[in-house]
Amino acid sequence: MQKQYASPAGHWQWAIPVHHKQGVRSGEMIWLGGQSDLGTDGTIRNPDSLERQVDGSLENLDRVLREFGADLLDLTKLLCFYVHDHGAGEIELLDMIAARLPEGARPAITAIPLPYLAYPGQKLLIEGYAMQAADGSRLPRKYASSSDATPLPAPFASAVRCGKMIFVSAQTPMLEGSLAYPGDIIAQTRQVMRQIGAVLGDFGAGFDDVVKINRWYVGQGKAEDFEPAAIACGAHFNEPGPAATGIPVPRHSLDGHLIKIEVVAMLGEDGTRLPRRHAWPESLWDWTIKLPYHHGLKCHDMIFLGGQVSLDKQGCAVDPDQMKPQTRQAMVHIGTILGELGASYADVCKLTTMYEGPTGLDAMHENLEIRSSFMPDPGPATTQIVFPALAYPGMIIEIDAFAMVEPDQA
């Protein structure tokens, strides 16, 4: 599919040469790489000030959107990573963002707390997804109304439907306005999945319509942290299921809160289920437990990949704790999956990279340069987030990829 790329004049750039761009448009979709309060010299403009970094991050998002003739009103989803250091909490962050969005903007939103981000003094990183008609007009939207969904401050929506796409905000386990089952990750997972099912039902959709699922669970990089909630979540999907990514975080914003889950679903605008193809190449890795997910999924013109890593078929790290070979292996897996679905690196619109390591640009550049080398120029939008640990011991990078190609012919 034809693509447009955005790297606005006067915008910040990476400190090393890369093929990535700040935004990519393909069809009605606009993919925005992670934006922070970075200046043209690539340094944080307002170190350690969350409120001022909200201003700068949204300003940068808006600048990229305007390169496509769009603006913040076209947003369908925001994903925010923020430093939780006993300063402003999640509700305060959401209120700050809400106050700076234009009237009429109602995106879905997910906020993930972390102990630090890549740049010194960085408090916030926001990536976004927007949709706009080919002629530049606003696309109509529908919003979930389920009372079972996690309460969010106005104007954020529990879920947004735009065309064939349904974006569901990360759900927190809530019952009657309070955190449900504190400290019990399996019960919390089941509660969150009930909420997601109710929200999808507002649009006539269900779990079989989910194309991508992200789990953000409390863990320290051990298989025993990953497995119980993964099994509880996977029980809601028939095989072959959606593409999936599961990332541990040190904590969520509330004591006893152990998991958040967000999904993307696709459904025909007339309410019919859209056909899809799945990919599991023979050369790829597997989890330590049986799960219904597939490494790649194509639905209409969209391709979603689960997080790609350097594991073997028994779920053990290959090249443990070595960033460069693990990055190369993850990128090779991405190319293999894309090829099985009739696509290539040139069709990728967005990469989201989660890596284990310390704060600082050296750690980020170690994998950024390799990821970029697999991409043609101009390349996809990208986001990179540093975590204290990932799902399995010795596994230190996980890369999500999203691509767009022409729909399969009937």
C-alpha cells in the first residue's frame, strides 16, 4: 500500500542516523512514533517536569499529525509511558493530558508506569494512532458505553470504533469503583477479560474479533510471573488466536493492582466478521506454556505481529543477555513472519521496542541502529521503551511490528 512519511522541519531527531520517521500514513491509518518533550538537539527540554513534558509531548504529536493534514482530533488511541516516582500519579497524568486535548477529542488511552525512561530527565513518552479519511475529512466514531469498563476521566473513551478498527483502552480490574481481587493476578486477569468482553460487545464484537492483545503485568522477569495470567487470559481465545505481547512492569499505580490488558479488534463496518490469516513459521520460537496466540495475523489490510524475541522452541533465551544478536534475531523473525503473510520490511508502518537495560542513550542506540538497518529508507515510525526486566530470564529485547498491505483477494 502507498505510504506517506513525516519528519517535520524543526522536529527533534535521533542522535544517530536511522531510517525511521516520526509518523507514517497508510490508507486511513496514521501511526505516530513515540513523542516526548525533546528539542531539536535531541535532549529533554524540561527535565523532571511531568506537567511541562505533557505540553511538549502533545505539541510534538500534533506537529507530526499536521504533516499529514490531520490533528489531535483525529486520534483514536494514545499509549503513555510515565515515570512513577511518588510524584504525580496516573489520574493526575490523565487529567493533565485531558486538559490539553482540543474539545471533541475522545481517544482510547493506556498509561503504563515505569521507574525510568531512556533519556535523562524524561518523565513521559506518548505514542499514538490516528485515523482520517483519504480526502482529509473526519471519520465518524462510535464510543463504548459499558458501565463495566474501567472508569476514565473525560474525555477519554473506554473504547473507540472508527471504520473497521476498535481500540480498547487498557482495562484495570475494577468492581463497583474499587480495585478487585487485590494481589490475585489470576482473578484480576479474569475480571479484566470480562470487562473487555463487555466493551467489545458494545460494538457487536467479541474475543474472536481481537487481532492484537497487550498484557502489562507485574513481574520481575521470571517465567512463573508470566505464566499464570497468560493462561487465564489465553483461555478466552479460540485457536488460532490474535497476535500477543506480554510485558512485565515493576508495579501499577495502585497497591495490589497486578495487570492491565488492552486490545485492538477489527470488525466489518456492516457488523460482519472479517476473514483473517495467521502465521507461525516453522523456524520461530515458542512459549514455555501452550497458548492460543499466533506470531502474525493479517486481517483485511492490516498485519499485526506479536512481540518478537530471541527464544528457542522451549522458551529459553538464545544469546542470553546479549543485545546485538538478540535484536538481529528478533528482526529476522519479523521478516520471516511478514514474508509468510505476503509482506516485507517495506510494508512496516510502526515498530514498538521494549528492551531491558539502564536508562541512557547508549543502551537505546545499541539496538536502535540494528533495527533501523533492516528497514528501507524512509522507514517506519518507532517507539522504544526501557524496562527493568522482560518476560523470560536472559531475554532482553522484544519488538512489536505493525504493517499494512493490500487486502487479500477473495
